[in-house]
Amino acid sequence: MTASQHGIAIKAMEMAMMPSDPAKLTAELAKCLIGKVSREKTELDIQGYAQVMREDIGEFPFDIVANALKSWRRTEKFWPSNSDIRNLCQERMRHRLFLQKKLQSAKIEG
């Protein structure tokens, strides 16, 4: 890998590691919850749930969160707990963190 290629790859990885935008995260969370079974919830319950969920998974890049929520939406019947979605996000981040570590330790040609 040349120094120029390494620099480009490092910048791309930095972009891929940026935390989620709260507004985009909220919209994706709302899509996940539509049609899911849960106990009766008030508007305040839903707002609180969304706020805490944003805090718990907001550190992850948006594509990681969106993929985890989409997976839950397509495979599960009930509302997810925060730990359910956080665990899915952590699973998806392992590969990215591995790639980041490899990239950081890559040998530069030239």
C-alpha cells in the first residue's frame, strides 16, 4: 500500500467510524418499532425509550445501527430492549474495529 492509498484508506475509515446522527437514528428507530408488540405505552414512554436508546447506541456509526435495527424489524415480534440492539451493534462493529486496527498497522511502501 502506498502512502497516498494509506492516507485515503485512513480517512475513509475515520468517516466509517463516526457516531450516528441523532435525527437519523430516531427515524430508523421509529421504523423498527412500527408493528412490534409491546405493552401499552404513552407518548411519554415512547419519547423516553427513544432518548435512552439514542444514548445507548448513538456511539455507533449510522450504517451499523441501521443494519441492526433492520435485522430486528425483519426477524423479531416484540420491541427490542436497549441491550438487544446494543449487542447487535457490537457484533457488527467487531469486523470494522478489526479492519481499523489492521489499517493502522499496515506497512507503507516506498
